[in-house]
Amino acid sequence: MNNEKRKEAKRRADRLRAEFKEKQKPLEWFEALYQEAEGDAELIPWGGLVSNENQEEKNPWAHGQARLPLLEWLERPEHTEWMRAVEKKHLALDVGCGLGHNAVALQKAGYEVTAFDISETAVKWAEKKAGDLPIEWTTQNLLNLPKAWSEKFDLVSETFTIQALYGVERETAIKALTELVAPNGKLLIICRGRPDDKIPEHPPLPLSPTELDKIEQFGFISTYRQEFYDNKTPANLHFAAEFTKV
């Protein structure tokens, strides 16, 4: 992503987040951001473009592609064994799909994927980019999801969504995610991380180990957690945390 475009994308996001927070509509800024971008992925802070086929090798953390921790999780032998243990189509839900890169990765890994975002513009954009891939794209609000989705999905994959929420909305969203997972299914959270005693002055608000541990209170056990650091200076801590519903 062009450095000037990256700065502009962040300024737009910060401005819209503040505007809609003041209006007491803390989630609606996402749609405004995608609309303002007018089809330019580089004006989405987590969007961007992969310029050529070798970009992933040069910068696996680049925007415009599936997130590295997700790709590495999908390649784990334990994940492959879990997929093979039951000979059926595994249903996956991609939460806050954005431009759809993670949803496409899940579909290519063998899942039957439903992908949603609160932004209708983002969903239409992602669907167009994905072409003919058999992914169900839908516009939904994480805080008010269809009742038919209760315990429906073998995998619920959330990447960089919870960290954008605060307070009651954040707590409600985490609980909502746990309610989507089928018995013996998995909840995968990929997020910016932070120590328990370090609270950033500016958004996003990374998740702490203690915050992740609380997910076990909803009938889950922690079955995998990995720390990652991106290639920025200074490097940012990330977590990939897998929980299995018992």
C-alpha cells in the first residue's frame, strides 16, 4: 500500500469512528468508510492491494490478502486431522469479512463458508472480488445475528473485529460469537494482542490474555494459542487463539 494512501485511510477511519461514536452509532462508521473509499481498496486501512504473485513471499503481513495467522492455522496438522475426523462438509462463518480475503482462504481450505459484514458495501465488494466461488455473502450485525445461526457452525473465524469494539458492545460481541459454534466446533480469534496491564491510548484496543481466557466461561476449552509479531517497527503482538466447544 502506498504510504500516503495508508495515512489517508487511517485519517478517514479515525474521523468516521469519532463521528459515529458521538452519534451513539458505534458500528455504522464501517459502512461510511467503505462508501467513501469508492472502490479504492487502498483507502480501507485493512484493505490494500497485493501487487504481484510474489507479494506474499516478500511481505506475508501485507494488506490485500488472507491474514498470515489464519493461513498458518489452516495448515496445522491438528486442523487437518480435525477436518478428516468427520466425513461431512464443515460449515465455517467468517465474521466481519471486509473485502473477503479470509473467507476465500477458508473456502479453499475445504469449508462451506458463510461470510458477513455489517457494511453492505463491503459485502457486495467482497462478493464481486470472489467471483464464482461458492461462498454465501450476507450483511449482518454481529450484535443482532439470525437466531437460525445458533450453534450452526463448525468453525467461527473472527479476525480483527472484536478489537475494534469497546465496552458493552465488545462484551456482547464476544458472547454472540460463542453462541454460533456447534457442539465440538471451534472458535478462532485472530487479533492484535497486549499485556493485561497495557491499555493503548488510541484505537484499536487489542485483546489481552485474560480477556481471551474468559471465553472458557461460555463452555469452551482453550486448545491452541500462538503469538505472532508483524513486520512493523516496532513490531505489534498478535494472538491466534482457538477454543473448542465442549
